[in-house]
Amino acid sequence: MPLSELSPKDVFHYFQKIASIPHGSGNTDRIAEFCMEFAGAHGLKARRDKANNVIIFADGTSGYENSEPVILQGHLDMVCEKDEGCELDMEKDGLEVCTDGVKIWARGTTLGGDDGIAIAYILAILASDTIPHPPIEALLTSDEEIGMLGARALDVDDLTAKRLINIDSEEEGVLCVSCAGGVRARCDIPFGMESVDKATKCAYRIAVNGLLGGHSGMEIHKHRENAVKLLGNVLTSANRACTLSLVSVTGGGKENAIPKTAEATVCLPMNQAHMLEYSVTEFMKLMHQELSTTEPELLITATPIEMPKQCMDQESTKRLIFALQQIPDGMQKMSPEIEGMVQTSLNLGILSTKDDHISLRYLIRSNTASGKQLVMEKVTAFTEYLGGTVRMQSDYPAWEYRVKSRLRETMIRTFEEVYQKAPEVTAIHAGLECGILAGKMMDMDMISFGPTLSNVHTPKESMNVASVQRSWEYLLKVLENLR
Ligand SMILES: [Zn+2]
């Protein structure tokens, strides 16, 4: 069936329109232009900036003229992914949106429900003559999916609202009230090299494989083992049984993913080869006991390889193995306010070996500024103690939980009115644009919600029609209650 048969008509009309305009991240000219034209056609003041953020201003409706304004926010860009064999050119072609009345999806591609539904809601509200609402500052940001570039570049001088509703959450019934800030840390620890005596030495590759991996924020507390840390453990144990000289260590691939694989190349005296193999096998048995329920596919192997020309000296080897085993990683603190929620964590996502140093790259996250600061200091102290240096970059602020929030109170009360039950109030241990915006607009009262989306960022993405309808009714009721 066509989307136009679904109600609310306006919401699906604008959603269809948005889907017909290619709007992948970095390709937001046309969608931004469309929003500006929309504002012009409806006589609304609007501006578009160089980053392709669009801001549309609407007065409060009758009875709400003097109410405090509210920012309604969503992002204009979408992640473009398609099935193998899908011919659509997502740079140029619109999406082929389908529905069976229960779900909405796009044939062969991502749907862009994340975050097209927010834009559709906002335009439908702005287009309406009958929906009561306070003054609205509609903030449509660009390039959220590639580092929140729009929010970062945003000039907030003409935004006067002190309350903001972000419509970029993906589970109906959940109100998000805090998100993590983050910073990337790169720790370089130096080593010295020496030449290898080929007559008496042999070389091995020790590899850790078969781990689950996962998202470094959302899954950091789910007992996913970090392959780099396990490599540190197996090397510690092997170095007690043999005299190892490290040649190189590598692992992981992304700062924001828990590493699934890691490996080390080592040299050792030939007559210790069997000891090495034995100690790795024993360590593997130990880990299978320890991790049988959480990492059943774990595999640790030692394989003979060709001799390298050089290896690290003994002092460096000892220091680096110590570093890999002991350097902080994983969940650091749970939230005292929101049950089951990680407050502070760090993920050692990438390990690499350069000419004269190893490089460890982290993503540090915390839902409080202080939590982030403490972990940054811990990582720095550890690295410097081992003779290394630390560089922090792409720091972005957390959206901290507010003990007192009038917006949250209104959203909860309205939720109970509409749904006849309490919402789940939670935080997320990952970045949202709310973090960037909180850093720019002091004392902003914010909340994030949205209808249920499934499999976002994949060609299986779908949006639940009934959830879109209920979330719409809820949003309208919230606006009505924001006197
Ligand atoms: Zn999104």
C-alpha cells in the first residue's frame, strides 16, 4: 500500500517527501534547501548556515503567544547503506519506500527513519493551523551521523529557548535524560630495538581470535572481552615460562569498537619453543574456564613464523607487556542515579606498532564531566609512568543528568496521561547531539525520545507505523502541556 494511505497524513506526506530527496551524510544541500523552501512557503522565518543546519522559527499559537519557546530538534542526514546488488544510487536517487500498514521500510536500502521521522514530525507541526504549541525554534542539524558536524558548527546566538526536545531516540516509551561525553586518547609508549641472533632464536605469532566485540559505549558492561587486554594476559603468562622478546603487537581497528582480535610477534630461544606452545595452550584452557559463558568462541594460538631481523630489547619487552596487561580498560563506574546505566568507561580500541613506539588508542566516555576528567588523568599517569606520551583529541561534552527538570516532569506526566503507564527514564552511554548542544547552550533543559525504529544504519531498517502514530499523539500532547 502507498504511504499516503497512512495517518497522520501530514507526517507520512513529509516523510515520503524527505525520502524522495537523497540526504546521506555529507550530501545535505538539497534536503536543507527543501526545508528552507518549506519555511518560505509557510511564511516562517528561517535560516540555513554553512554547515547546512536549518533553523525555522514559529510563533506560539493562540493562548501560547507568551509561553516560553521550545526547541524541537532532529538531524537532516541519514546513513546510506544498501544490500549487495541494489542498483539505487543513494547520492542521486530517492528511496523506494514501502509499507504493509504495520511497518515502513525502503527496498534494498536504509530507510532514514533515523532521523527523517523527526523532520517529518516537525514539518507537520509547523505546517498545521490547528495544533496548539508554544513558540517553536525548530533545529534541523546536518551530518549527525559522521561526527555531529552540524551541531558542532552551529551558532546558537538566535536560539532563545531554554528547553529542547530531541527526537532521535529509537525506542518508544523510553525517555532519555543524559548522554555521554567523550574524548579520544592516543597513548604512545616508546621501545628500543636490538638485532636477533638467528642461530639460537625462533619466532612465533601469538593470536587472540573469536571474540564477540561490540559497541564501545552501549556494550562496554556486557562482559565482552577486549582482545588487546587478553593478549596482554597471555603474553604475561608466556613471558613467565619463557624469555620473550616482542617484535610487534597489533589489535582492534576502531576506537569505538571493542577489539575482537589481537596478535603479537615474539622471538625466543629455540630451546624454549615447546614451553611457549605449552604455556599458550594452558592459558587458553584457563580462559575457557573463566569465559565459557561469555566468550565461548575464544581462540588463542601460537604459530611458528619466519625470523624477523630485529626485536625489542628485554627492558622494552617487559615494560610493554606490563602496559598491555595493566593499562585501564572497560567499565569504570555505574550511574548512582540511573540503575543499570554505565556512567564512565574507556575502550582500548586500537593497538599498533610503529618504528620506535607502540600506540594505544582509546575512546573515553562519561555521562559526567568529572568522570571523564578522572579517567583522562588515570590513562595519562599510567602512560607517562611507562615513559610514554598522551594526546587527547575530539573532546565533546556530556549531557549531564539534571536533578531538577521541569521538561522531564511534563514529559513524564504527559506520557502517563497518554499511555496510562509510566515511561522508562534512562540515560545512554554514547554520544547524542544533546551533548554538543548542552556544551553550547548553558542550562538547557533537554529530553530525547522517538518512535520505535529497528535495525537502523542497515538495509533492514524499519519503522513501526503504530509507534509513529502514538509518538505523534504524545508529542502533540506534550506541546499542548508546555504552556
Ligand atoms: Zn540519529
